[in-house]
Amino acid sequence: MSIKVHIERLILDRIPDHEPGKVGRSIEVELARLLRRGGLSHELLQGGAMPDVNDTAIRVSRDRNAKRFGTQVAGSIYRGIGARS
């Protein structure tokens, strides 16, 4: 099965001064891993769009680690679109 995810716009309020490329790449890698492991929600299996995905706030660690931040963002996105157990 092939899954394509297109995120038109990702709004991250009050993020630390990370290098955007590192955060973006971290989001892509982690979201792909989560989708491979857990799959997509039943509602989206046949295709479709979601106007927005809201989830819990993300706490940014003091070390401002771009990879950790991207992983947290991907987890938040996945909780909105991923398969539910």
C-alpha cells in the first residue's frame, strides 16, 4: 500500500529559532515511520482531505533540539490522521 500525505501549510506558533530544514526533515522522517508502523485512519484510507488537524500543545525543550521538536510535531499530526486502535 502506498500512502501520500500532502501538508499544504503547517502553522507552528512560537517555535524556537530552529533551522527550518532540520525541523521539516525530522517531521517527514518521523511521520513516515509512524504511518508505516500504525497506518492511516479508517476515514482516510480511501483518500480524502482534512481541513485541519488539531491536537495537544507541544512543549519545546530548553535545548531547542530540532530533531526532537520535529518528532513531537509529527506525533501530533499522526494522532490526528493515524489509525486508531
